[in-house]
Amino acid sequence: MTSFCIHEAMRTPRHEDVANGLRAKAAALFESGEISMRQYVSVFGGHALHHLTRRDGIFLDMESGADASALARTYSRAKYGSIGDIHYLAAQIVEHLSRELDCTGSHWARLFNEADANGDSVAMMTTGWRNVPSTANVLYDIVVDSINVKLAHLGLPTIINVKLPRIAPPCENYASLSKEERERVNLVQDHVIPAENFYRWAAVHVIFGDDVLITGSTADKVFDGSMRNGAKSFQAIYPVAFDPSLALADAAIEERLNEVDITGKLDATLAALLGAPGYTPILRTLRLVFSGANRSAFADFLPRVPSACWLRLYVAALGNEFLRQDDCRPSLSMLRAWLTETGHLSHDGMVIAR
């Protein structure tokens, strides 16, 4: 594919371009300085509020070169369910979309006005879930509820919030996988994307929302499936997109971003996060808390978290089949005994109604 063809594909991507390696080709153009970071993110309709890179162990804003450590810490806490930090990121996206909708010539204003003129629908899809949400699921629930008020006041179609299910339990260590490993996982374990029937009765514009663009494997799969099955258009939006010259060479950079503030230990920062009012169990947090790597510290950590939160975590973990995982079962057994002693579970392991 020539440089001209790549640019043309970036302007009008087809679902075949995923298999043809458009993402990697665009990354090569970025590394050679032929396209900007914003243009790279725009592959398959992407938009990101912040572009980050990492140098000498510090996260930096790619445009200004400014220290982005504060944003990285916010992102890290949000990834483990800090509701205040999730609301902060959601507010940034809502503010961005609201500002764009007020600008009649903007991309987002054109999208919704076209949908209105043609009687089309607009659907938001986020990462697939199986009983327990990811940060992206919680984040875009907030975004959709808020921006739909704006859209309704403007007389434009509101966004349909579509939940993508997972059938198989999610991959345990996705953030540490390479690009190739992620692609293999996405083929068999990831989102169940709506098929032709979803698009049969009305034209549907798809917006995919995720918390970060790292390798693009997840978004590209949703783009491919959506456009292949009949979506009229596809957009993706992220609070953060990461430098592809680093991300595609070492996708595990995502794990370093995730652990800026939440280090993987059962410590005071995690206890405060779990004990905050409104905390919602997040899949990533379940893996951290019940991991065999933290088992020796688990018993001492139990009293540092409110029992009501422990009950929510326990129910969420069992609903996502953590009890089948050898790595998690011992800590869950300890928690069951503790919740039984504190009167939250009956002796046969059922939740006691309060």
C-alpha cells in the first residue's frame, strides 16, 4: 500500500482495512513524521482528548511536552474504580462533546445533524462486560446520561447506550499483553458485537467509547464488526491516546500507566479508593484484591475496607466466576468466612438481606 493509498484509507476507511494492517501502516507514518498524533488517532474514526507519551519514567503531554503525571494518576485511580476520578474524566468528555455540538461546523455537530435530517440513530458501545463493569462501562454511562440532556435540548437524536456482552470470562492480564496477543484474545474472548439485524430497520451511526487507545486492537475489532454488519458510520472516543511508537512496540506500557497511583499492592491508597462513597466494583480491582500475589497481605487488609464494600466485591467476583480461578479462590474463601462472621452471609454462603 503506497503512502497515498494509506492517506486515502485513513480518510474513508473500510472494514477490510483492519485486516490489511492500516493501524500499523499509520503508526509507521507517524514514526516517520508524515502524520501527526491527531491524524494517527483518527484512523477508523478515533478522537482523543489527551495524547500521552513516556520519557525517563515520566508521562508527558505529546503536544506541549508538559508533565502529565497528574492526569496519569487520575487515570490510574479511575482504572480501579475511583468514582471521583471516573466522573472527572467523564466531565472532560462531556465538556468536549458539548462544545463541539455548539459549533455548527464541527465533526460531532455534523454527525448528529445528519442523523436528525435522515431519521438515523446513534448508538454508543463500550468494552464488553460479563456481570462486572470495566472503567469504560461506568465512564460512558455517565457521559451518555449527561450528553443526552444536551442533545435533547438541541432537538437532536439522543444516544442509545448499547451494552456489549462477553460470553467467556475476560482475559486476566490483558493490559500486559503484546499487540499480537491482544489480537488473538479479541478473536475469541472479547465483545459480542451486534450483527446485521441490529442495523436492519434503521441507519445506525456507532460511537465506540474506551478509556484509552493503546494498540487499537479493541476499537479496530468493534469498527470491523460494526461496519461489516451495516453501521452507517463509526467513531471512537477516548480521554487518553498513547504514543504508538511506544505502545505498538511494548503494549505493556498500558500496565505502567494503570499502576501510576494504584501499584498492585493492598495499601492505604487502595483502601481509601474502595472505601469511598459510591464505589462500584471494577473487574480490574477484583483481580488485584483477590490475586494470589496479595494473599499473604489479604487478612490484614480486610478490616481496612468497609464490610458493605467487601460484600459488593464478593458478589461481583462470584458473578464473574472468580471462584473457579485457582489464583483467587483462597482469598475469596477467607472473605467468605469473614463476611459470615460479620453477619453479611449465611452459613450456606448466601447474602443476608438487610
